[in-house]
Amino acid sequence: MNITRRDFIGGALAFCMGGPESLPAADWIEPAPPKPNLRFGVLSDVHIGGKKDAEATAEKVLRYFASENVDAVLCPGDIAHSGLVGELEAFAAIWRKVFPDGGRRVDLMISTGNHDVDAWGGRWKSFSEAQMDAQRFNWKDNPQKTWRRLFGQDWSLVWRREVKGYTFVGAQWSSLNSPVGEYFREHETEFRGGKPFFYCQHAHPKGTCHGTYSLGDDDGGSVAVLSRFPNAVAISGHSHCALSDERTVWQGAFTSIGAGCIHESAGGFNYDNVTAHWHPSSRTKLMRSMADPQSWGGDAKGGGCEIVDVYDDRLVVRRQSVAFMRPIGPAWTVPVPARVGGPFDFAVRAARRKAEGAAPQFAADAEISAEFCPEGHALESEAHRGEPCLYVTFPRARTVNGSRVFDYTVEAYAEGMASPAVRRLVAAGFAYPEEYADIPGECLFSANELPRDRPIRLAVTPRDCFGLAGKPLAGIRWG
């Protein structure tokens, strides 16, 4: 092996995806008053029954909210993992433990997700048909009985709550056919005006926060409804996308905020601008996700929750790492009502970042390392364990003017190849607070993709979450 850092020859691997990055905290307005009108916590995708230590994690988050004196807690779905009543019972018990009856009033508002309604685990728990029917949350009159018994609330496909003068509306998971459009048509005049109201559902409104997904978005119905209300603030989960992503907050015709997941980040599979690491012959994933590397051993650290402070003309959104109990990044000051072309419009944020020349960059002394592994590498997925591969590693790109590395494009090329072999991967530790995210990047190329008798040229390009690319880091592995 002989790796050198040098300018890339011929520009064949200069894969600089043009595109800009997002703003830091908005600078459009005077600082917020010290006391908000309303403060609420947001936790999503608890997955009790399916995630390691899910109950302990949920209690940790709720106790954090209690310490922040929230007025309400909003849950955009997947409280349960398998759709079983017992999983919801566990969450209700934690809630009563942290916020007991007779204590300071804190409102709990839940919109169910697909795991609460459609996904249920009786079959792999060896339940009989009768046991499955009895324990499935979404079965006959279970929703009504369970909601009243556990949460003291009436079950409704569309719910509405008032907290300290602010309105919250929520819809249950889409397969239940919640009549959201009809509800807003009937009550349209009640939601008009500049004062924000909050709408909660599990799936992201299509094409809003985090961009456009193959997984995680709804069918666009909520966008058609909410676009009539610039003062609407949608809060949704489902995708597990990291709260470190600057695209967590979207503004256009309305505001949309992603709620993340309290356990983990999604890795690469839910991001529209990150391709999985496919094996060239079988199309099976070659390597495991690096976005939350600790999750391999079951101890995921990429999860987060939010606290939202509501003022007359803005929201202040704070993102908290659950594992590290540290802020994931600066709080966002989000103006309300929303407007196209405002400070949290994606295009505006991207253009400003580009104009500032911000992009993640490698240090001047950074180098690529590469090693041929004839017996495979630990990073390989189970489907390809032990296959010969080229293991490539490089240091984390530095944050420049608030532009933090989101993903890397890694290219390998040798003379005679029609095109480079390409990997695109979320930066390791991207979901973590900045002070814990200094983790090298790693990826694999199958031995079948590259010749063994010619020099392999390597290039790594760091990009932020809007696609603004830093200078590529180049090197050569001699065959």
C-alpha cells in the first residue's frame, strides 16, 4: 500500500456537487423575551417493545422535559413498536411516573404512527389468534377503550386540544383514513390569522422538512390542506432523520418541523441525497451505515428530542441529544407565520450559505488511507461477510462557518474503467453533538469493482446537508 495526498490528475474524480448550505440561527429579529408564551416538548418514535432500553429512554426524555417545565408534550407517533396494548400501557405508566396526577398540569398529545396501528408483533411472540386480537391496539373497540383507560382522553381520528391559548390538532396514522381535509374545511375560519397553531401527524408532509424521500413522507394530502394557513406549524416523525440536519425546519406556504427519533438517526436509507452502498452484482447492501456507528452493538447514540418555545412572532426550537444530553446544535429561531422566501426557505438558506463561501473542508494535512482486505472487513454487511474488498478511511471534514459535513462522496478510479466506482455515505456521527462527532469516515469497495493490477485513484468530497461541496481530498493506492 502506498497512499499519497496530491492534486487529482485530470479532474476525473472532481465530483463537487454544486449546492449551498443552511443558515445558522436566524438574525432577522431582536432577541426573544425571556419567558415564552408556551413551551412544549417533542419526542417521536419511542418504539416500546422494539428498541433496546426503549422504556428507560422514554423516561429519560420525559424527565428532561419536566426539568424544563414544559406545558405540554407532543408525540408524533410510533409510541409502540408492535401495535400491542401492553406497549402503550408501558408508556402510560412512565408518563404517570414522571407527571403524576395531582402535580403540575402537563398536557399529553399523541398522534399514532404505523407501528402503533399497522405493525404488531403477536405472531412472532407466539400468541394465539385470540391473544393477538385481544392485545392488538387497533382491533374492534380497543382504540376507544385503551385511550380512555391509559390517557384519560377520548379517541378520535382527528383530535384537537387547547394549551395556554394555542391550538393543537392531530391526525391518527393514515391507514385509519383520518378526515383531516374535511376537518380544516369545516373549521377554516378558526385557524385564520397570524397566531401559530400546531398540527401533528406521523409522516412528514410531502416534500417539506428534510426534503423529498422514498420513505417518510405522506401522499401530499396534508400539504394541500396546510398550505392555506401560513400560521400552521406541522410537526412529524417517522423517518428517524437526524435533528443535526439543517433541513429539519422547512418553511414555504407553512412551517414543517421534523421530530427525529429518541433512539437513533436513520443512517443513509431515508435520505434522498445519499445512496446505499450496493454490491455491484447482487444489489445487496455491501456495508453497514456509519451515521450512528454505535448502533451496531445495539447502543445507538444518534437520537434526539426537541423543546419548542412559542412567542408572539417566532418559535425557538432547541435540539437535545438523548444519549449525550447535550444540545445537538444551536437553537433555531423560526419566524411565524411562514412565508416563501423567508429565512427558513431552503433556497434562501442555501443561497446565503453559498454566498458566504461556507462548506466543510478537510484539514491541510488530511490523508486518505486504503487497505486491500483479501478476507473481508468487519464493516461488511452480513450478506457479504468475508468477501475481498478495499477498505478506505479518511479524517472527518471540519465545520466551516457553520457548514457541517453531512455526507461524503468517495470515488475510486483506475485507467481502463468506464466510470469511477462511487460510494455516498452519511458522515459518521453526523447525528451527534458537534463535540462528539469527530469520527473518521470509512467505506468499502468490492474487489470485483476495481482492477488489481493498476493504481487506484481515490477522491473524497465532503458535502453539507444542502449539497455544498468542499475541496476533494485525493490519494492513490498502488495496485
